[in-house]
Amino acid sequence: MILEKKSGVLFIAGLVFFGLAFVSNAVVPALMYKKLPEKTAEQLVTVNGNLRYQFEDLARRWPEAFRAAFGEIPPEEGNEREKWLNRACADALRKGRDVYVAEGCWHCHSQFIRPVSNEDKRFGPVSKSDEYQNELQRPVLFGTRRVGPDLIREGGRHSNDWHAVHFFKPVTLSTGSVMPEYPWLFDGSPDKPNKKGLALMTYVQWLGSWLESYPYYQDYQENLVLKLKAEVRR
Amino acid sequence: MSPNELPQHEELVDEKLVISFFLAALGYLFVSMLGGFLMALQLIRHFPFPGVELLSPGRWRMIHTNVVAYGFLANAFLGALHWAVPRLTLRTVLSKRLSWFIFAAWQVVVLSTAIGIMLGQAQALEWGETPVWIDPLALAGLLLVAVNFMAPISRLTGPMYVTLWYFMAAFVWTFLTYAMGNFMPQYFVTGTAAGAVGGLFIHDLVGLFVTPLGWGLMYYFVPIMLKKPIWSHGLSLVGFWGLAFFYPLNGIHHFLYTPIPMFLQYAAIVATIAVELVVTTVLINFFATLKGSMSALVTNMPIRWFYSGMVFYFLTCLQCSFQTTLTFQALIHFTDWVVGHAHMVMFGVFSFWLLGVMTYLFPRLLKTEWASQKMLSWHYWLSLVGITLMSADLIVAGPFQGYSWAQLLPWEVSIELSIPFWAVRLVAGLLMFSGLLVFLTNIGLTWAKSRKLSHVAANV
């Protein structure tokens, strides 16, 4: 019987069945989203005022660190300056994504909001396909575990100062946090972020900054919390 | 051929090579468990090296998962294959020198993966965080493995034994899965479609690399140890072909409720439930084979490892057919439920089987009885209690976490309620870890005993 022969096992099970799954589970979605063009980091930056604001905010807060990391911003307003900022911001996004991946951030923070479990209430609008059609989602960073909150709507929710202190030593700001410390993103203290630190802040501020309504704040039931706390006290 | 003309074991199997693969595998299991231990300490807020870049728990979490897949499982499988394939086909592998080259090259691949991740070069592919520059090397290694083992298999004629179906399919699938997962979402597709490929990759790595090699070994070793054939050849066929057809179609169930089209999600769910039915036939086949030899569970240590693994296999697949439904997913996705499930599969099933194979083979490789039967028992019970506790603990933690999120409680609440579960998980992990240490000690003692015996033999 062919089912017990080399030809059957190698070609039918090995190649045909694998191929069938590959076509249905990988090629079909790839073709379905073909019409959504993949944006480059530069394209993401140029249409996103929110992100540019946050990036320039880094330069205002930590001018020296910013200069050391990205160079001198052209002093005169105009096209040159715009171009320079867009390019530097795109670089920072790419670099920030690399840091995000290297540190395994995405293994504790997912990047998609599901239409169930009140996630749109807690985090913001449910994720859509076109939000992921860009080079920074190559490979995509959906994630599979949430030890910390989802981050796809994180942009603008906290200030850059907050992020700096939080990356340096999370428990200073989030009581009871189990997030590790990342002092190597700084030169010794939270007010001296290095290039990696600045890039990661740019990346995190980018997440969700493309939405029309922005930012989204975590929603939770204040009353229930107070009730629980009261019960615990009793 | 008369029995005398058959090739002898010494010509077929390079025992030093098998030992080397096994020792490398156990070394990596040690490293991987150490990584898990570091991350577990972080989660209960007692990480001993805060702020040390090279020991960052985030990076060691990736070392934990990658080293277990490519360091422990792959090495242990290669060792077992170098025993099973030549003995089953009565032919040597293509080249023993190639085998040794593969051994050395594979250690380079695994070590570079671990060091690359430690230095911050991880790739954004879950369970395939191998730095991008290592991917082509690993793929070349997989090709060499396939060529090396296909040489003896290809010279067989006619229908083949079940084990070889699984092995042959695994050689093709592992190569294709690795190539698809590491290259497609990196270079060819982006976004949601890349997510679908990523899901397919995580899933196929379990289903098309680890599972077929594992079952192939079970079909080989169980009849040998029980000294009787597998109960039903027909069910073996159902099991293999059912797995081959349905397993690869499951991938997208890792990303339900994402922007991936719903009809693909439904298809993946149905295929996942189908896998559970197939798995049941395989389990029936193996337990029917055991019928009449139940005492082997007590007297035969490897059989005990194998059948415990099969019980876990049934449990994980049963669990999977529930958790893959959208109803369960809404609650348990993103929680520790899934982590518990993953540990039950990887340790409770496949590591159990491979540790069983090692328990069977080490005395044969060292030509010496185990130094301590008691230590074998300790290894088994520490591992069994450890993994049962860990999976149960994490699976129970999952709904707590899921409900606390769905109820819109502040995030800190989900952390606070998880801490006791994470503490229990740490203890469970330490049980498994100490089991491994006992096993390593036993191997060391047995090796010392074998040296002494050969020394005595030489002097006589």
C-alpha cells in the first residue's frame, strides 16, 4: 500500500500535506492582504505628527543625550530640518524595535487588542490588519502572553520622563511590578538615556500613535477596586 | 540472510556518538532549566542579578525556550536516531564522519543561538529567536541530517515499519518548517500574514519536528521492551496519516481573535479538534499493546517514562481541543494557562520519552548496569511530581488572570493574584531541576563504575 511506502510518506505526507497547510494557512492570508501596501519606517514617520512630537520631546528633555545619539538638529526651521528629523525618527523607530525584540519585551507585552474580554474598554480600539502592514511588524510582534499590559495603544499614554524612569527601575513607578530593570539603556541614571533608551522610547510612543483619537487610557472599575480594598481591610 | 550474515550492532551503531549527543542534550537541559529558573525568580520579585545585561530575565526566557528545542530535544533525538535507524534498517548511516561533523556543527549552532540571544541579537519569531545569521547554517545542518539518515532508509524496499514513516516525514517537515518560519515573515510577508506564518511555525515545530520523532521512537522502543508487536497496524496507519493531514492545518489557532480572517481561524479550530480524535486512536493502540504487560509499568523504568508521557500527551491534546475553541480563548489566551499547557507537552511528554530512552540506552552504551536504581526512581518521581504540579498550577492560574483582566480590575491585581501561583511554579521547577541533577549524578556514577569494570577486565 502506498501509505506504507517511501513515496507515499515523503511526497503525500511530507510535501503535499505540508504544502496544503502552507497554502491555506500562510499563502491565503498573504494574498488577501496584498492590496495593503507595506509602509517603510520613513512613510510611517512623515504622516504621524504625534510621533514626531514625541521624538522632538526627547530632544527637548535630554538635549545632550539626544545629540550624542542622533546628532545635531539643524537649527533653522524649514525643509532641511523636517527631512533631518524624519530621517532620525525613522532610524530611532527601527533601532527601538530592535531593542524591543532583543530584550524580549514582546514575550510579556502583546500587541493586539481582541474584540472580546472587554479589551477594547481597557486598551482602546480593536486591532485592524492595516495597522500591521509596515516594516516594523516584520516579523509581526503580536505576542502570545501578557504578564504586563498590551502595548499596541501605549503611545502617548505616558510621558517620556515616565518611560525613562520606568525602564530604569520599573518599581519606582509601578508598585509591585515584576518587570526587569534595564539600566543598560542609560548612562548611569534615568536622566541620561543612551541611544538604545531613546530609540526604545520612540518605538513605544509610536505604538498606536497613528490612530485618529489618541491616546487611549486604561479603563478600569474604580468602584469595584474600592470595594475590594475595603473588604481586604475588613 | 541467516542471522550470522546480518550486520552486527558494532558495525551499525557508533556508541560514542550516541553518548555524546545525549550528554550534550542533558547539558543543554541544565542550561535551559537554569534560564527558566532565572525568569521564575524575576516573576516572584526575587531576581538575584537585577540590572545585569547579560543575565536579563527577558533574554534568558528566550534562551530557555530555544535551548530546550534546539539544544535538548534536537540533540537527544539525534542520539536516539543514531541508535534506532541503523538497527532498524540494518544499514549504517551515510557516513559516520558526517555524523560527527553534524554533532560538532549542531553544537556550534546551539551555542551561537544562546550567545547571540544573550548579546541581544534575537529574531522576532517566537521559539525561533535564533539570530538571523544562524538560520541558514541551522537549515544546512537539518539538510545534512536528512541526507545522512535517508541513505540507509532509501535502500529498503517494500512497505516500511511505522517508525520509519514518522522519521522520514519528520526529516522533510522539519526542514520545510524551519525554512518557512525563519525566512517568510522575516523577508517576504509582513503584518497579519506574518502572524499566520508565525503561528504555523510554532505549531509545526511541535507537531512536525518533535511529535513525529517522538512517536517514531515510541513505535520502535515500546514493542522491543514489551517483547510483542504493536496491537493494531491499522490504527498505526490512522494515527500517522491523521496526524500528517490535520496537524499542519492547526497553526492559526495560536492567534485567534487577531485580524487574521475568521474563516481561517475556524478552519484551524476544527482541525485542532480533529487532531484530538486522531491522538485517541494512537493512545488506544499503545494502551492495548500494554494490556497483559501492566507490571512493566512497575518493573521497567523506561516503559514507565514512556507511558507516563503518553498519559500527558492525551491530557494536553484533550486540553487543546477545549482551549482552541473561541469560548475558551476569550478567557485563557495570553494567560499562564497556555504556559502550563506548553510545559506539559514539552516536558511531560517529549522530555519524558527522551529521558526514558536515555534510561534504557545508557546502561547499554556504557555496558554497565545503572549505578543506582533508587536514583532512577527519584529522577522519575521528582520529574513527575514537578511537571504535574507546574502544569496544574499554571493552568489554574490562567482563568484567575483572564477573569481579572476581563473584569477590568487594575493591572496590578492580576500580578498580585499571580504571585502565589508563580511561587508554586518555582518550587515545581526546582523539583524537576533536582530530578535532572539526580539523573546526571547517576550517569556519572555509572560511568565511573563502567571504567572500574573495564579496568578490572583489562587487568584480568
